[in-house]
Amino acid sequence: MIDQAITDFIQIGYQNQEIHPLDLLIKQNKLIALIEKTALNTKLSASTPLPNRLEILDSIINYAVQEKVINDNKAERDILAAKIMDLITPLPSEVNRTFWELYQKSSPTATNYFYHLSQENDYIQTRAIKKNIEFTKSTLYGELEITINLSKPEKDPKQIALAKTASPSLGYPTCLLCMENEGYEGHLNHPARSNHRIVRLTLNQEKWGLQYSPYAYYEEHCIFLSEEHKPMKLEQATFAKLLNIVEQFPHYFVGSNADLPIVGGSILSHDHYQGGRHTFAMAEAPIAFPFTLPDYPSLEAGLVKWPMSVIRLRSSDQTELVVAANLILKQWRLYSDESAAIFAETNGEPHNTITPIARYKEGRYELDLVLRNNRTTQQYPDGIFHPHPDIQHIKKENIGLIEVMGLAILPPRLKKELVEVEHYLLEEPNQLDPSHKQWADELKRTKKITKETVGEIIENAVGSVFLRVLEDAGVYKQTTEGKTAFKQFVNSFAHSKGGEKIGNFN
């Protein structure tokens, strides 16, 4: 059985033109070496039809476990799987050469190639991603997308136990986003990356890379990362680099997480952006209040109809957009409004920053600037503009770039917990998590619950919680007072060369 699996794996690589005819023997020998075999039945023919490659991969991994080549834990299985898939993955030099040759035809042709490669070699965890639970929620702001993300792996108990005896990290790779991850074997405390590839590119005279996310949250979820390991920093150069990316890849959006804790991303130690080929609800949200910036005559500006506080700028002139965005960033960094609970700093700690998102639409560049503030209080120790305690039974983590745009990334625990909520609502035996009880009781009181409707009711209620998450994270609320305060901030920078306030909202 194992010899047949090896034969079929190599044959698929040949048929897909991933293995050159002259390389068949060396790839075959490398594969049997990985599972510590010393011989192979060469009289076997490939199966007809050929099985699914990932099923063959599973068979080979199971053989390695059975023969005690590896221990039966997720980390070691992943490491061996990545080594095996590396056999059908081109070297970085080949990937980059092919990518940029295809780019001469069109940027989508190049990214299509790289995205397909990253799926075929199992770097993008397509099987795990299919297990994610997805649904939508219709709101006044458009269709919010909800995902209970099951694809990003959690360490199993065996792995945790083994990790205690593993050698300490030597700081290589420095972090999960460093380029040293390309081809890195991995270990119990670091994910397998033997089949990982990065396309090199230049952004504003800096060396950067393009890769895809292994746990894609949306279509062609990609990451742009600095070659240099340096902290996230939002500045004028950030806007220039974001626009440079959508100039090079106009079919992708790209955005940056904010550069402060609580409102920032999960990895603030390495400068990076996220992009992809997905249209989020925020991108389709209309301008609610247009305003003008007379110093920038070709630029359109306005406040976006969105539960978070978003300023949208549009122009065909990149330089004008960069300068205007930086003006707003600098003004927001220093801006306080006690009536809206906004303080630029307390005890020397800065609180204001921005989550920027760039697109190329209808011949113009577009920048959405989402105002963020990470101040905490005794009442809201996790953050004033963060999911409040009454909804943290659904979502407690940081609200980053992806969720800002209208896609909820909810924790995997909810898959089981929401089943128990369903049993509770139907008055069946259950193990309801106490954190959900008040919420579930409210649903019982206000909804007509039957076996036929309970699933839809729970999904709709989770969607409503996500809308609340966005509203909590918005620094200016969708109230008359909040909208007035937002306009006051705009008047702090929207002035003409003569210095008079504009205030001409429509």
C-alpha cells in the first residue's frame, strides 16, 4: 500500500508538470528517504484513476506514524507533510521568475499562478478552511460576513507536553512573518514551512515580500511583509506603500492593522499588510457626509456610512492622497474630545491611531481611514472602543483590519458552544456555557423558537452581536451627538489655505 501511495504521488506531480521527467527518480528517492524506506517496488503502475493527492499524503503520513518514523502529534505530522509537499514545490528562484514573467501579461495572471501553487502544495490549508462555519447578516450597513474559524490549528495536549522538553528557541526565525520562514522545517513550537514560498517585490525602494495566508479568511488572502524585521509603524510612508501595492496589483485591496495594542493586529513586531481579492461590506458602503479639502482640489472626501468611524479619500493622484491621509493621521494622533471619551494620550501613553485600507476603483485610488483609540478604564479594562463585556461571550479578541471591514473571525469554541445554546433554547438536555445564559434567555423571551427556526435565530443573533462589536469599536457612535463630534474632528483639519473652517457637510 505504501509503495502504491508513493508511486501515485510521484505520478500526480509528473502529470501536473510539477516534476520534470529527468527529476522523477530523485524526487522518488527523496520521498522514500523522508519516511525512512530503503526500497520500492518499481513494477507498480500508477492507479487509474489517480486518487486525490491529499488523501495519498494522509496515507504516507499514517505509514510514518505506524512505522514510528514520527510521533503521532499534529506538529510532527505537519512537519513531514510540508517536507513531502516541498518535493513538488519549485524553488523560490523559480517561483519568482515565473511570477514576474506572468506579471508581464497581467498582475492577475501572476497572482493566479502563485495562489494556485500555494493551494496545490497544501501551504494554504484548503481542507481545514472548508470546515469553517460561514453565514451572513443583513444590516443597515450592508451584508456582514460571519465566520467561526476552525482552520487555524490549536496545539493538542500531546504537543504541549512534548514542547516542555523541546530545546529553547534560538530566535530563528525571529517571528512568524520573517522571510527566514521560507522553507523552514518547523518544530513543536514553530509551524512547518518547508513548502512555503515568498514572491519578492519592491515598495517605495524597500524590499518586501508577498505570500498567502495558510489559514485564508477570504478569497486570495495574502500578506505583504517587510524583508526587515521591524515593528509596525503607521506613518506617511505607510500610505505610499499601500497605494504602491494597489498600483502594482489593482485587482487586490490592501490594508494595515493599526500600530497600537488592543486596536492593532496580533503581530505588531513585524511590519506587514494584508490584502486579497475580496469585496467587503465596508468597501461598498456609501459616503454619508461628503466634505471638501480645498488644498487638494482633485480629492473627494467624506464620512462613510459604517458602524465604525471611517473617512474615505479618493483621487487619481497618489501623492495628493498620501499627503492628505498623513495630515489626517497627524491631526488624529493629537486630537482629544472629552465629550466623546476620546483622549489622545494619558500619562504619556498615546491612544489614537488609524487602520488604513487602500483600493483601486473605477480609475481612482481610494483610501479608507478608520479612526481607532485604545484607551482603557476601570469600567472597560479591555478597551473603551473594544467589544464590551456583555458581548465578549461571542467575541473578546482584538478588532483588527479584517473585522473592521465587516468580516467576523469568531473563535472555534463557538462551534460546540452554539450547539449547546440550541439545545437550551429547545429545552433539551444541554451543557450551556454560563457566559451565554443571559443572551440565550433574551432570545427565549423575544423569539418564537422551534426546531425549524432555532438555527437561523442563533445565526442572526450572532450577526447582531458582531454588529455591536463594530459599534463598540467605533470611536464616534451612530447617534446625533456622535455624528456631530465626528464632524468637529473633520473641521480640525478641513480648512482652506486662508485657515477658515470648512464645515460644509452635505
